[in-house]
Amino acid sequence: MTHIHLNRERRLPLWAVIGAPLIGVPVMVGLLALTAPVVEERAIEPVPAFVAEPVDTHLVDPVSNESAELLEQELNAG
């Protein structure tokens, strides 16, 4: 069995406290900037096989017996 004694009062080294933010961050940003993809020209979009467009809708009166009677009256009158 292994026994490990941890000293929780130990502080971080000064190089880790100061060096990581001041040196590590700019180095990582520089490396990411060097490896970023280069955009050379605009991508060509393919022509779609079909185009969906909105269709005009017409309002329709609800179906009821009254509307049938009105239609018959209009047909008989006219």
C-alpha cells in the first residue's frame, strides 16, 4: 500500500503565476493564428434542383347550411 502525504499549504511557483498568463497565452494565440485556414476565394453555391415559394391563400367562408341557401337564392335570382 502506498501512502502519500499532501502538503496543502504549498503555494504555486512564481514562474507559474506570472509566466503562464504573460507568455503562454500570447504563444497559444500566435500558434492558432498561424494554423488558421486561409480564405482564398468565395465558395460557389450549387443551384437548387427546385425552389419552394409561398403560395397565395384565399379566404373561404366556413361551410354551413346557410351558405348553401344563399347560393341557391343567388342562382335562382340570377
